[in-house]
Amino acid sequence: MDPKNAARKRIAVIPGDGIGKEVIPQAVKAIQATGAAVELTDFDWGADRYLRDQTTVPPDGFATLARDFNAILVGAFGDPRVKTNIHAKEILLGMRFKMDLYANVRPVRLLDAALCPLKGVEPKDVDFVVLRENTEGAYTDAGGVFKQGTADEIATQEDINTRKGVERIIRYAFEYCRMHTKLDGSPRGKVLMSDKSNAMTHAGGLWQRVFKEVSAEYPAITAQHMYVDALCMQMVRDPRQFDVIVTNNMFGDIITDLAAGLQGGLGMAVSGNIHPGKTSMFEPVHGSAPPIAGKNEANPFGAILTAAMMLRHLEFTQEADRIEAAVLEAVRQKKTTRDIGGSVGTREAGEWIVGRLSS
Ligand code: ATP
């Protein structure tokens, strides 16, 4: 039988490095406390394994994930002992590129006004999603260095934009807008494409043309455009105006850290790496955070809310709702780590959520 059709959905769990190894166990406990019909399998991919036997991704690793699992829950990669960061690149970018997970979905939601650094901003004011192209752009590492180490050194970093890649992420944005509601239940209705086509005319021109074409197929959805520098300012001045934002790989990476700031910081932000119909991967937006790793200080809520996003993707809607409600209550009662104003540790915050889900 196809393992993906088993009674229990199969989830691969890859905690990775640094705080990934602390926050993912809390997310796993939360999933288990909901009683969702899932089977979780641990993978030890990360710096420890790489330093032990030089393996980044075992042979057939990505094929196994795609064939045998319904979803993948990932922590973070990056370890000061691996200066080249080769394992992080091969595992994380490998998963995105080789499994063709082209839509990086980053919902930006404010759970509680106290978490937002802006004055007078309520949860209803921050409820948008950033769809970041995830398989091309400036992150394919195409390019090279010539005459390295000399006064004449030349470095190029190519920004790769294919018609197919641009079109499918823009179409994904319109479909996302059509199929999702806001937190208050009202329909979504606007897709904003952000680029820097005034300065980067070749790639930007392709994005502009494709956006115009695809948006014409969705007359019920308002199509907007904003240069990415203006977008950064507007996200801080008036986040209420945003609904669905679609952009390229690098701009998406940058603006979602800014967006995380609106939600209470990197410890609260969630993401999914999705290719409709294929095994998709879910990870908190934060990295491995070496300065706080191993200290029981990391905020586990980004990982726990990421688990909820994954459960929702797997159609465990009630379980996802319950996790989100528990995290909201923890934030209200300040059962949180220090980064968002509480005083408990990673494990204690996770245990509070489990207690809430089990009661
Ligand atoms: P990457 O490039 O791998 O995404 P990064 O350089 O953007 O990583 P992070 O590892 O995400 O950086 O973290 C930067 C800083 O943000 C950390 O050193 C830490 O202070 C804070 N931070 C990140 N995640 C968390 C978290 N879950 N809880 C508390 N603080 C966090």
C-alpha cells in the first residue's frame, strides 16, 4: 500500500541544529496532545550528523521524504562548527529546490496587541500573508568569482527568473486569495505583487508582464503593485492595507523578517514550503539562533504554530484550531519566553501548551 494513504498521516520530523532541537520537541508534544491521527518519524539530519560522518542528506533522502511522508516538520539549520554551512544549504535549500516546493507561505498574524511594537495596532490590523517564490531568484547560487583574492576580483550572483517559476507563484497567490478568508471570516480580495522593476528591469519586466496576464484571469480580485522599498515603509506605517503579497525569493526573505517584527519577533513567525499535491515542508521562520541555543530560552511558539499550520494543511482543522487557541491563551496569560515578555523557559512554555491541550 502507498504509505501516504495509511490511516495515520505520516510526518517526517527534522529538528536540525541549535534551537531547532529545542523548539521542535515542543511542537511534537503539542501535535501528540491533540490526538491527531499521525505517525511521526525522526530524522537526524543536521550539523551533528555531518560532523560525525560527513553526511548532509543521505542517498535517496529527498526521494524517501517525497515517497513515504505526507508532510515534513523542520526546525532550523546552522551551526558555528560548520563554517561553510554546507549542510544547511544542502538540506534546506535542497529540500526547497529538489522537491520543487515553490511556494513559501508565510502568514503574518498578530495574536495580541501587546506583541506589536507599533502604537495602536490591534490583531485585526495585522492579518496578511507573504507568498515568496522559493526555487529560483537570487538564491540558486548561480554565478561565480574570477581572480579571487586579487585587486581585480569579480563576483557575480545571478538572479534567475523563469517564465514558469514566476507564473506559478503568481497564480498560487491568486488561488490563495480566492480560497482563504481572513481571521475574522471575511473574504480576502487583494493580491499585491512587489518587485524592484524600476531598477532591475529585465527580471522585473517579466514579473510585471506575468502579473498583468494572470491577474486578468481573476477579475474579482484587486491586483496591486508596490516597489519593495516602499512596501517596507508601508508595512511599518500601515500594515492594515495588506492582504496577499507575492514576491521573489530574496525580497520575500527580507520582508518576512520585517513582518515577523509586527507579530512579536522571529520566535512567533511560521512558514510552509508548498507544492500543491506534493509532500510539503513546514518550518518556523527563525534560524538556529546559536547565541541562545541550549539555554532553554528559545520561544517555541513559532514552531508550535508551524505544527498547527501543517496540521491544517493535512486537514486536521480542529486540532490546528486547538493549538492556535492554546498559544493565544498562553500569550494572554504571559506563559511565554522572555522575547515576548514572559519569564518561562522553552520547555515550560511547551508544557503549558500541552497541559492546555490535554485539559
Ligand atoms: P537564518 O539566516 O538561519 O534564518 P538568522 O541569522 O536570521 O538565521 P536567527 O537564528 O533566526 O537568525 O536568530 C537571530 C536572533 O533572533 C537570535 O540570535 C535570537 O536572539 C532571536 N531569535 C530567533 N529565533 C528566536 C526564538 N525562537 N526565540 C527567541 N529568540 C529568537
